[in-house]
Amino acid sequence: MTGQRAVPPEHGETRPEPVVIRVDGLDDPRLADYVGLTDVVLRSRHEPEAGLYMAESERVIRRALAAGHRPRSLLLADRWLEPMADLVREVAVTGAPVFVGSLDALRQLTGFTVHRGAIAAVHRPPAPSLDRVLAGARRVVVLEDIVDHTNVGAIFRSVAGIGADAVLVSPRCADPLYRRSVRVSMGTVFQVPWTRLEPWPGGLDDLRAAGFRVAALALRDDAVPLDALEGDAPDRLAFVLGTEGDGLSRAAMDQADLVVRIPMAGGVDSLNVAAAAAVALWAARPR
């Protein structure tokens, strides 16, 4: 690898020009974080345990930095070096190295086409306590064993967009800071407070103790229609949603205060879990 100066600072700036490192080969140990980032590989890799997550695309990386997360390094395609000069400077000022190479080199390194040519390895912040996540919250989504990272990311985006307050995930739920979850969420995983809820499902008692009414979204004979909550929802409400296909476990439903269903038409029995979360949050939003 060889050093290369980034584009000059904008007129009037006094900060020194950041130095970026050109990727000449793919075997540099400093690039190890980016090797083989395909979904299949990452499911068996050390990314969460190593205290890192991958932020892909300029918007997502900026949201990570705005949330106070510390980058370990930035990798981007050379064609984006000038358009992303501000981002390069923002990362460089933290002391993290900035690597640049051709889009083809990035593709060979990561195993996929990097979205808009930028990806960063970011230090994972410590998980906040349940009390901290619930402080001031009125609407919470609880995810039991949802394994599809796209669904997890989409739920976070709905929570942020509709204005709910927090997400809690069961111990076996997919990692919200997994690369695809982060990307699908458009970086809202950084702005929505979240943590893991343990033990499961006993931890739902902690929600109840904090003043939440726990509503399980499930297809059960005694489920009340969501309309019953619309306009008359409790002040603090937590929706619990289950894994794709099987839905909520019986143990989780037994821990809930009530079971709720979304009335359906057209011979459809249920919605995708991410869509169901959005509908439920919108219907029960605080008035």
C-alpha cells in the first residue's frame, strides 16, 4: 500500500489534509476486517464478538459517527474520494485509517459490491441497561428470535419513522448491528435505543414492572383486534413480535397481558413481521 493525499480542504479550512492509504493488494493485515463480508460468511464470523460492526454507505456511516460511534477504519472506492471528502476528513480526525481502492478491488476484498462505494469498520458501543433504554419510553417493540436481518433492519426503520421509542431483542434474535440490518435500517439502529432482554421470556416481567402493558401480536383464538387499541391504548405499551413463520412462542404469549391480531382481508392470514410492527405502532401511537 502507498500513501495518497485526499482532496484539498475546502476554501478557508485550516485543518491538515487527511492522508488516505491506497489499496494495492488484498493481503494487507490492516484490511482483515473487510475480508469476505458476504452474509453467509458473516453468520459464522467473529464480527459481533470482536466488538465491531460494518457500516455501509455514506449516509449510514455519517449516522454512526453522529451517534458517537468510533470508526476503526474506512474503506471506499477511489471514484468516491472527492465526493466524500468531508466524510474522509471526519473519519481521519478520529485517527482511524482511510483506505481507498478501485471498486473492483473492494468487490474482491469484501465479496460483494459495496453500496455507493463506502464501508467502515466501527467499534461496537457497549449495550445499554434496560432501565436506560426504557427511560421515558412509551412505545416499545420486542423481537423474539427474528432471524432475518432484513426484517430486523426494517423494524428499526419503522420504529424510528413512526416515532416509537425503543427496541428490545431476545437472546437468539438476529444482531441489529449486523451489516445488512444496519444498511436496511438506513442507520436508524444508531438512533433508536435498544438492548437484549434477558432472561427470555421472563424478562417481559421487567417491562411490566416498569409500567408497560405487554401485547403479543399473534394469531390466537382469543386475540383482540388491533382496532381495540387504536385511540385507546395504554400510556406505556410494548408489542411483542415473533420469528418468521412460526410466530411467537407459547411461552412468550403466556407472559403477555393480552394477545392482539391485525384484522386481515383477501384471504391473507398475516403480514410480514416488519410490516406488522409498522401497522401496530401506527395504530397504537400516542395521541
